[in-house]
Amino acid sequence: MKAAYITETGPAESIQYGDLPKPEPRGREVLVRTTAVSVNPVDTYIRNGANFWELPTPFVVGCDLAGVVEAVGPKASRFEVGARVWGTNQGLLGRQGTFAEYCAVDEDWLYATPAGVSDEDAAACALVGVTAHLGLFRDARLQPGETVFVHGGTGGVGSMVVQMAKASGATVITTGGSDEKVQACLALGADHAINYNSQSVADLLPQLAPGGVNVFWETLREPDFDFIVGVLAERGRLILMAGREARPEFPVGPFYVKCCSVHGFVMFKTTADELRTCSLDINRWLSEGKLRAQISKRMPLSATAAAHQLQEANTLQKMGTLGGKIVLTP
């Protein structure tokens, strides 16, 4: 089978595209014929060596996939051959990745793809969708009528936060880097969207949320905690999912006297049962049209190295050339 893989960590150019043995499903594994995968920033970090576990050799890159069940292992019982499935959390904690024509995946990490939902959309919503769901509902315990703010409402996670928060009855405020992205945020359901390149978020957010922000979802790599705590409502919740190298000052006093809380998490430490709970809402919202994948670029699987370069240019160099996910197909 064809696969995109590395034999040692390094830059995007270290990704090879070639033949690897087709895996055989063992135990509770399911063999999936891959039809779509999507790129996430974490894929590039792991490829570059920022992981805390030993990688298989060769290591197939990637976390997300959608496809069709080709075969099932002797102890697998959740899916039948021919079923359409999607999944995430692969290529992490020592698991093999997904950027291959076939993937052997433990059935606990797979979910049925709803009828009428394309494999590309399912793959594009996978990691970013469960990330948004975990932060909003498991950690922040978002309630209808509350106000949510998230930076970057057209980004991978940001677009999921906007749509899920709106689907659950929240008021949603977000940002975009251009007038076109602002309009895209509003089309996704945001109640307010601020152009952070031509408007002042610091001035406008308190006006748009005079009672304070109940859930502040931080996606920036250098958080400004003085600003965040200043706009949080009483008992506000801060979700942190970025800024691994950041060491900013934190206004402890103003934070705790508001009875606020901060939640930091990485999706790959989530249990299979927690992710399955996320998948139920994601599938329902996809079927109902309340959740739409934001696909910015489609590429062949053979272009994985170029896809990683494009992702890094937007994640690290802030090129602003992506307004959603990169999806690849074998």
C-alpha cells in the first residue's frame, strides 16, 4: 500500500511517500480502507520530534481518517465489513498514524459515519471536532444563554467552537483576520465577529459582552492573561489549548476573586469513552447541518510533505493562507 511516513523525525522534507506492507487487523482492530485524512498542527509537531513517546519505525504520519471497513480482527465486534467510519487520536502515544491507503485501528477509536455526510467532511471534523467538544462541554460545562469568545473563528478548532457553541444555545463572539473571514465567521453562526487586523479586540469585546465572557477559548500561542481575566465574567472558564512555550504573567488576584477557573488539555490524553461521547453530538450535528467542515485545501496523499509545509506556514509563520483544514485523499 502507499503511505506517507518518516523513518526519523525532522522537517517536512523528511516525509517519504511510498510502499509499506498492508496491515492485518489483530484483536479488536478494524482494517479501514482510507478515503480521506486531514492535517492538524499536532501532526507537524510530532513529525518534527516534539513527542514524548517512542514512534513506530517507519512511522505513518497523521491523526484523522475516514473510510470503509475492509476487514475486522478476531475480537472486533462494533463494525461490519463495508461500514463507513471516521476516527481520530491515531499517530499518538505510540499508535501508528493514518496517512496510508489502509489503517488498522482499534475499534474503540472509530465511529460510524452518518448517511449523507461525506468522508472528507468527517475527516476534516475529527480531531478539531472532538477537541472543541471536550473543551466546551466536558471542561467548561457550557450552558445555553452563556457567552463564548474564541480567537480565530474560521480556524480548525475555532470554527468547531463557533458552531458547537451556537448549536447549544450560546452567544458566540469570535475574530477573523480579514473582512472575508469575518463574514465567514458570521456565516458559521457567530453573533459577532471582529476583524483583529483593523479593529481593536480589547476595545470591542467588553462592549459586545458587557456582562463578561463565560467561556474564553484561547487559541493564541502567547496568551494575554491580563486581558483575558479582565473580560471574564464571574465564574468564567478559560480553556487553554495553545502556547506550549509561553510563560506569560498571570494576574492571580483578579482571577481568583472572580471565582474563575482555567482548563488546559490535550486531546490525545482523552479516553476512548470520552471521545465516543463527543462523536454522538458531532454525528448528530453533521446530519442536521448544524456542523459544517471548513476545508480550505484539498490535496492528494502523495503531497503530504507539501501539506505539512503549508500547515506550518500558517501555524508558525502566521501566513494566513488557510481558512480551514487541509484534506488529503489517496
